[in-house]
Amino acid sequence: MERVLITGAGPTGLTLANLLAMMDVPFMLIDKNEGPSRDSKAFGIHARTLEVFHHIGAARQCLEQGSVQNTVYILANGKQKARISVENILPGLTRYPWFLILPQNQTEQILVDVLQEKGQQVHWQHELVDLQQEDGRVGTLIRGPGGQQLKMHFGFVAGCDGASSTVREAAGFTFWGRTIDETFCLADCRLGGQLAHPAIYFIFSPGYLSAIFPYREQDSFRVFNFMNPAVSPGPDEELREQDFHRLLASDPYTGLQAGDISWLSVFRIHIRQTGSFRRGNILLAGDAAHVHSPAGAQGMNTAIQDAFNLAWKLALVVRGQAEESLLDSYNQERHGIARKLHATTDRFFRMMISPGTLGDVLRIRVFPLLFRNLFRLGSIRRKAFLRVSQLSVSYPGSSLNSSGQGRFGSMAPRPGDRAPFCPLESPGLPAHTHQLLHPARFTVLLAFSQGKEQQAQNVKLDYEQHFDLPVKVFLLPREQNPDFCRHWGVKQDCMFIIRPDDHVLYRSGL
């Protein structure tokens, strides 16, 4: 069985490695750094990512170290314009109905720890220098910790090595997009003033924008600040702590004062995407394939979903259980998701940072009004949370989708949709549907009516004996599982086949 090379031990590469380890796929995970990142970087983890982390055994540790008890405040010219709790924002839709705040360095360390528990490791201080596709394999040149050059061959290479990806450049992928002219800063610090903890703040005033997120430690925050050119250093000057203090003080209303600054970074935002996520036996995921604005904390979460989508397909191909053409569906499904983010989240962010009077009007008057009205309307609020949390991500146009004959209700998941979360009540079954799913196999759910148990057993036996892929079949008596029938739109005896990444592959009546 050919090995897979994973370059980059950030959240994307570590997620992919953990999943491949669960699927018994041999791999080598390399990273040029000495160990996990020491910088907080990305910090927001959405519900769908927590579902993935549950699969690989990392969700509990993330929740223990992070913060989910948050309220969002919108302040404009020093006045509170909106307030909404985001604790338990998606009740009944997932086992993790929260927005978790956890620094990326802690997330990475957790993912390294659970990878080690699986008997795997990261090869730190190993850097990909070059690669070339050769007769269905990939030849690579890797520089080791002592500077030695290692020539190695792999069946596939997964480039998870960030926005400056060596894999992407060496393989000749395009990377189109733009860089936003405005400059921003990030800081991890303690804040004095009138800010509650834990709470999330969006603070607007003329020429001023700050987004402030709480860490678990009391009065410890991440500050994202639009650098007001009137008080910022020049474009080629280094941002010093006194400059950051001046930036905070440039809002005359809040009186924020920073102390104990543990991390300070200046950056410009890039919005870019490759033309394809696959070129032969070389695949890209995460920032190597697409980079976005920080709006909605979508970047890292989208990258982790890339890894979840890719892992099971790569495993089947490496094990010889599927043709290489299966990997085309990775590009088909995930490239479209990244493109939608460019068309929505990134566009909204550019509007929010618009300079001049128009930008001030949007930030101070329009956005707080929209935000307040959004959360007054339950249906719109639910749809917005489903989208931002990535629970609503679907692949309706995927070439993998298929349907048979059958009657289904309006709530029934269609092929490509994420499998709905809901309680189960039959004796011998777990508490809810997501406990039936596993990333190393397909799951078949057979819903049958009273008196049809033998027929359902026959179908179960047939699938378990003749299905060519790893599969587990569950029988769900309809009369004993009314919540399942309602949430899954069951109108007759039927079946659903769920992919290893929790998305519906097929549905049909029996």
C-alpha cells in the first residue's frame, strides 16, 4: 500500500493525519517548524468542526480548554446597539451547539496529542523542497533537520502547508485573487475598561473598527483592529506596543487600555483560490488552496472540512477499493464551497472595511441595525447560524449523489446534505443519529414499519455481505423512532446511505 505524504502540521494537516490513522492508511506528516505553533492565530471553532473533532477524539479536550459562554455586543459611537447570546445557538441540531473560542496553538497541540495516542507522529523540522509526478507516484525531495536531502516516493501528496505552499508552487497550481490594501493588527492581551467577560464585542466609531473575543482566562482577549491610518505607523514600519495602545485609544468612546500583550501581529488580508484542488496525485487543502478574510471565522473551519472530505476518498483509493477518479469529487465538492465564501463572506468583509464616510455609515448605522433585526427573526437567525457554523454545507451537485424511488417529507435530507442530528428511541440504539456514524466506514440506516423486521434483516444481511466498501447497517423501527421519522422526512419504509464524512450518499424507499 502506497504511503501518503502530508506537508504541514497545522489544523488541516493534523486533521487529515488523524483521519488517515483511523482508516489504517500509511502516511508521513512533515512540518518545517520545530513543533506546534506558539502563536494563537485562528481562534474560532464552529459546530461542524467540533463534530469532526469528535470523530478523531479531540472535541472534549477543545471544550475543556476553550470558551463557549459568550454574548455578542455591538457598540457604535460608544452606545450598545445590539446584544445577543451565542451560547447554545443551535439547540437540537448538533451535539455541539456552540461557537468555541480556542487559540490555534492550543488546538494544534490537542491534535498532535490525539495523533500520538493513535501511535503516529509529526516529523518536525522536515521540509519539502521539490516534487515531481512520476508514473502514478510522486517523487519528492525532503530536507531533514540536519540539512540532509532525502529522496522519497509516495502514492499521493496532500499539500496542507499554508498560503505560501511549496506543494502548490512546485506542482504549478494557479493561485488567483487579490490582497486587500488596508492593514490590520492582531493582539492577545488583557483589557482594562468596561468590557464584560466572557463576551464578544464589535466596536465601531468614525475611522475605527475593533472585534474583541474572550479567551478562557479572566479579562484575556483577542483583539482584531482595523489600523486607523491617522494613528498607525507607516506601511514599512514595525508595529510597536505603544502604537497598539494608540490604536485602541483612537476610539474616543470605550476607553480601552491594553496590558500584558503576549502576541502582536500586523498583516494584510489575502483573498485567493487555486483553479483546482487536484492535479494528478497531488492534492491541496486549506490555506494552500484558498485563503479568505477573517469574517465569520470561516478559514480554519473550511480547511478542516477539506480534510474531512478528502480523507475517506484518499483512503479508499490508496487501499484499492475505489478508482482514482473518486478524487475528482474532492475538487468538485470543496472547490465550490471555497468559491462561495469568496462570493459572500469575503465580499461582506470588504464592505465592512470600506474607507471614508460610506464605510463609517455601514459600520455605525447599517450593520448594527441589520444585526439586531436578524436576531429578532427566528427563521433568519437559524438559517444564519446554520450557514456560519457550516452545518448547512451540502454537495447537491456532486457526481457521487444518487436516489431511488420513494416518498420523503420536506425535511428529508437529500443526497449531498449533512446527515441530520436527532434523538433515537429504539432499545439497543444509541441516543442520537450521529452516534451511528463513523469516519472509517459507510453507514446504512433502514427505517421499517411493524411486521417488516424480517425484510429489513434480509436487506441488512445483503448489504453487509455484498457491499464492496466498509459498511455498518442499523435497523430503525419507525413506530419506535418518531423523532427520526420527522427529522429525516420518513414517509414509508426506506433507506439512507451515509458517507464517512456524514453526508448522505443515497436515499430510496424499500
